[in-house]
Amino acid sequence: MKVLYVISGVTGMTGNELVRQLLNQSEDTVEIIGFDNFYASSIDTVADCLDNKGFTFFEYDLNNNVQMEEIETLVKRSKNEFDEIVYINCAAVVHTEHFYNVYETYQTNVVGMNDFLAQAIRVGADKYINCSTSEIYSMNSWNEDGGVRESDFITMADAEHSQRTSYATGKLLTEFFMKDAVDNGKIKGCSIRFANVYSKNEKLPKHIIPHIINSFKEDGEVTLLENSKKNCRTFLNNYDSCSAVLALAKTDSALDGTIYNVATDEEISIIDLTRLIAKKIGIDEPVIKFEGFRESDPERRLLSTEKIRTRTDWEPIMDLDKGLDECLEYYLNLGE
């Protein structure tokens, strides 16, 4: 089968690995149209794919109507060459420091996503995968019965507690867009709530794993939020997050407009994570400092992945130990 993938945010953590996995698979003949405005990423993440004739990249912005019209025209012009067209929305204002920028997160995560979905419907795309976030669970991010499920009620902090939750609120709204489109027969698709995705080649050390590695490399010590004294998380390698996207995209019966958790059950405290990274670097007694406090930050985030494991053949294959080794190799050699 010949499949066209149209991917927004293609140089981000999810997008760039999707390109790599799609180009390296042999099941289908694949062509990819991908675009990004480098808001939180770099062309470097797909540098190894740019010469592949199956990948066409544009430095375009999801919020630029003229540029998005060009993407739509390109898809319409070539759609008859393909057996299937799949849209995957990876564009998002994702770094924690930007979560508080209400207008930026709204424009990209809500308006941009819905416009991209509308484009997919107009061109007659077969499927649309909406990359959402586990931030939606907010203050109800775990339970002791195998982790929080997609069907569980959520308890979300509001503006009286944290502007940060505006990011999660916007992402939640995109899940309603997705389900409405499917329920009304416009397209097949689903939303995916990723939990704490990390990548070996994230350009900026904004998330916790690259922050810890970079801090030890540059300063010989690390500064964490006060929350980190208690917080525990699971960490999902972007190889596994992307394999989940593709597993869902290839499973028509799963594309019912609903939500899928994608995570691991390998929980670790932030303190133990920091000590593990230090040990791998060769620091026996790491200097850990604490500064600042994040309001409405859950102490644990543990998600059930029973639904996606039941409906597809997906399961994570990258354990944290191996994933950290890859990150360390990349970040410690960066710039040398």
C-alpha cells in the first residue's frame, strides 16, 4: 500500500522519530510531508532524513494560513497517487516554561490543531492522529489500581491555582474536536495522551532528563524544583511513543475518536533519577540543590496502558536504563 503522511511539528521529539520509523519500515511505500517552525526544535533532528526522497520538509508554521494552504494544495494535487492519507498532529507548545503562555498554547494547541484537522477532512484524508498529553490528568494523575485510565474522571487545577493548566485545558479541547469529527463520520482518528516523553536528541535541555545531564556536564551539580523532593514519574522514550502512534494509525478498529494512554509502568522518583544519572556519569555523591516550587504539580503520574495494549500490538521496548545510556552518549558528546 502507498501511504502519504502529513506531519506537523515534524522536528520535535515525536515528529522526527516518526519520520525515521516510517522511512525505515518495509510494509508500505511511504511518502512524508512534514513541516515545523522550529519553535522548540531544530532541523538537526531530521538531518539524517533530508536526503531521503520519501521525505519532503517545509519550514512552515501551523498558524500561518498561507503556508497551510500550500500544504493543502500539495496534498490535493498528489492525493490520487496514494491508497491512504494520514495526518498526524505533533505540533504543540510543549516545554514546561511555555505552559504558562496562555495565548501561545491556545493558538497552537487548540486553533492550530483544529485547523489542521479541518484541512485533513477537506482533502479527504483517511485518518488523523491527535497527539495530546498526560498533563490533562492534572491533579488526578495516578491511582493504586494499575494507574489512571482513560475512562476515569479527571480533577484539573483551574486558573485560581495555576495558569499552567491552560496547556492541559487546551489539549483536552482538542480531544473533543477529534471525537466529534469521528462520531460524525468525517474521518477516522484518535487522541494519544503521552506521559513524560524524552528523547536522546532533544535540542534544548528543557525537560528533566536533559536538564539533569546538562547541569552535571556544565556545572557539576543540578538544581531541581522543591517538588522534586517528593515527585515520581514514569518516562517514555520517544521511540516507544512513536511506535504507539504508528500502531494506532495501522489499527482501523482503534480509530474510534477516543483517547489512548501511552506510557510505561517503570516509575522512579526524581531524586533517584538524578542519582542514577550521576552514577552513570561517574559522580558518586551528586550535589543536588532545590529552588522554586511548581503549583498544582502532582506527586505521581502513573497511567494505565491496558487500552492500547488490548486494542493494538503495541508495547514499550525501551527501558529507562537503556534510554538514559543513549541520552548520556548524545549529551555528553554534544559540541565535541
